[in-house]
Amino acid sequence: MAELNLIPELRFPEFEGIWEEKKLGEAFQNSRKKGNSSLPIFSVSQAHGLIARDSLDRNIQKNAKPEANLAVVSGDLVYNMMRMWQGAIGLAHSESMVSPAYVVLHPKKNENSTFYSYLFAKKRSLYLFWAYSYGLTDDRLRLYFKDFSNIKRRVPSNTEQQKIASFLTAVDKRIQLLQKKKAKLEEYKKGVMQKLFPTKAGQAPEIRFKDENGNDFPGWEEKKLGEIGEIITGKTPITSDKELWNGGIDFITPTDIIDEIKYQKIVARTVCETEKMRILPKGAIVYTCIASIGKMAITTKPAITNQQINALVMNEEHLNEFVYYFLLKQTPKIKSTQANTTLPIINKTEFSKIMIVIPSLPEQKKIANFLTSLDNSIESVSKEIEGISTFKKGLLQKMFV
């Protein structure tokens, strides 16, 4: 039975037997080769591994001489001594140089560094990196190479390492391609929205739809939000009113609204139907107007909101989805009007005065349907990314010991 823990649950059929226990110092050597001015400077980030220093959104001192840095070649692993236990390690795919504060791990013969990059991301590895680090507090912990080299992990033969590394790399590439596809769709949507919505009455959109006969729709009109629907400000039930909670009506707060998600799907608690609270119908636009201004969604069923949210219940001449997209495009401008206040707030009266330039109902529907189709494509890609990421997580659990 003990050997079962030394064999991965999921394995390629051509391999068998237990994995060998090995000190990490047997797999890597500490490379201290000097950098030179021809090499780009890279840094290690917890989120993205080894990346170009210039791409980091923070100031980093750059006056160190090139020869003071460490040279890195493709296949090296580089880690931050102070953050190794938090996953601050990256795999090099090209020549570069890094700060001498980092440790450069050069793989020894018959060791696959890509395999180890996946092994080092596992919880057990991160725990060992923490346990072998030295420092009085977590902020001062450092994992020196001499201590790293004494950590023991079980690893397979080089051939099996390569097989695992190639398979997981293929999964990662698929995720990266989908992430790029999603980013392009989001950028396209952003650009289209800039051209679809005019900012003031009399200004023609750069992109216009035609009616069923190929003719232009009527011109757009400028209206206040209070003129196209009813504004309803929410409130929070009194804590002592216990009979209000655990009912069948969604209770929505700003934390329940996910940015850029059109339809409300996540709610914190539910309340009972009662005369003390105004219940919003399905399809109401909920818009955060205190502190985190501009978080927005469309309700999928009857709901109640807290006092940080103003809701807009549309009249029959106006389409909620069109107004949602228009407000989404205008939100940066709306937020900027509150930027210098201690507690940003848009009360019900101010919210009702927000101007919207709006076309006829048939054109509203065409615009909303077009943008909804884009949102559906983005959501479909997001779900695919989530599914493959979950698949990868399962692989990491079952392909290692």
C-alpha cells in the first residue's frame, strides 16, 4: 500500500514503477554567470513568472551595471528567494539577465526544467519551500540555494518528465490561445461601442444599422434616465426584522455585482416578499451609486437592492439592454464627476438627471442584439478557459506524487 503513494494516479501507459526520491540539488546547479549589455533584463512575478522588467507596472531601479546581473539561458528556472514559497518562480524561454538577488537554477543532464516548473507549483512543493526558508517573519523569509538543494521530491525518469512536460505545455498553450481570443473579442467590443454610441444629441454614431427595408432609422434623441424609466433606490432590511431573511427574493449588494457581467447571477442572501421593501421586476438595471460607482447588472428575476444601488425599471418605449450598454460606455465619464469627493455618491435625483442619447426602439433592439451576441461569444470563450483550467488542475493533482 505504501508504494501507491509513490506512483501517480494518472500515468502514460508506457511507464511503470515508483518515482525516485531526489534532492533538488541533484537536479539543478546554481548558475552565477554574469550578464552583459546585449541581454534584456527580466524579473520574476508571482502571477506571470519570468517576464520583461519593462512590462512591469512599477518603478524598478535600473542603474545596476549589466555585469552585476545574472545571465539566464533558455530552460533555466529563476526564483525570488523572498517569495519562492509563494510561487515566485519562472521558466526562461530565451536568453536574458536578472537581478543578482534572484537564484538561477540550471538543470543538470537528464533533467527537464519544464517538468519541474509544474512540480514546483504544487502545494506540497510550496510548503517545502516555506519550511526550508529562513527568516524571523514571512516577510523576511529567504530560500537560499544551499537550502533549496536539500529539499527532497520524488521525480520520474527523464523520458517521463519530458512526456508530462509536453502534455501540460500543450494544455497551457490552449489556455493562452483562448485568453488571447477573449482579449481580442473584448477589445473589438470596446472599439465597436465607441462607434455605436454618440455622446450628445445631434451627433451621429459612426456605425448605424438599417431597418428591414434598408432605410435609415430616425435620429437619436437626448433624454434623462428619469424620463425613460422609474428610478428606485434600495435599502437594507433592519437586522431585527428576522422574518425578512431566508425568503425567495434575491437581495443584491454591490459586492454581488461582477463588473462587465450583464446579467446578475450571484446573490449573497435572500429576503421574504414584504411591503417593507420595494421589489424590482426581472430585467431591471441595477447601478451602484455609492463608493464603487458604476458596477452594473440586469436582474434575472425579482430582486431587492441595498441603499448603495439605484435601479432603473424601463418603460415600454425603451429597451433595458440598450440602456445597459449605453451606461456601460458612459460609466468612465460618470465616475470622473465623483473622482474628487471623499465618498463618491450619486443620489437618486442626480442619477435621474444623467443624460442618454437614445434611438428608436427598433434600432435599440438591433444594437442590443449585436452587442449581446459579442457578450455571448466572450462568455463562451470564458467558459472554455474555465473548463480547461479545471481540467489542468485535475491533471496536476493526478500526474504527480
